[in-house]
Amino acid sequence: MKESKLQKQILDYCRTHGIYATNIYGAGRCAKGTPDLLLCIHGYYVAMECKVGNNQLQDDQIIHRNRILKAGGVWSCPRSLDDAIAVIKDVEAWTKNT
């Protein structure tokens, strides 16, 4: 599967579950390494860098991951729709406890 297909699957899931999500791919004005998907789940900033197969994070993606985590955001690297759904459900569970 291509990363773009995984991104579409996640975006479709988000849209059908009322979650704001956007794909910044090809925006041209984004910093190199910006995560593929940006979500807002009950006020939580969630970034996803989608990878498939043996694809690994690039150095600039690691820098963005570290900055997002330091700023208090949620960052994940889903390799399947199930991975992404697990992160979304975790964030939704956290928001019920706050």
C-alpha cells in the first residue's frame, strides 16, 4: 500500500466520525518534515506521519516529532488504519477524563 492510500483511509475515517483532519501534502509552504495529517480531536492537536512497509522517519520528520511532543501535542506514526484508530480512540478517552 502507498502512504497516500493510508492517508486517505485515515482522512475518510476522521470525516465519518466528525473529527477535523487535514492533509497538508503538496501545500508548498509547509516546512520540510511537517507531518502528513493534522487532526484536532476535542481540542487536542494530533499529528500523524504515515509510513508503510519498511519506510522510516527522515531526520526532519524526527525534528518535527520532537517539537510537537515538547509543545504538548500528540504525535504518532501509524502504519495502518487500525494504528491510527487506536491513537484517535486514546485521545478521545483522554478528553473524557479531563
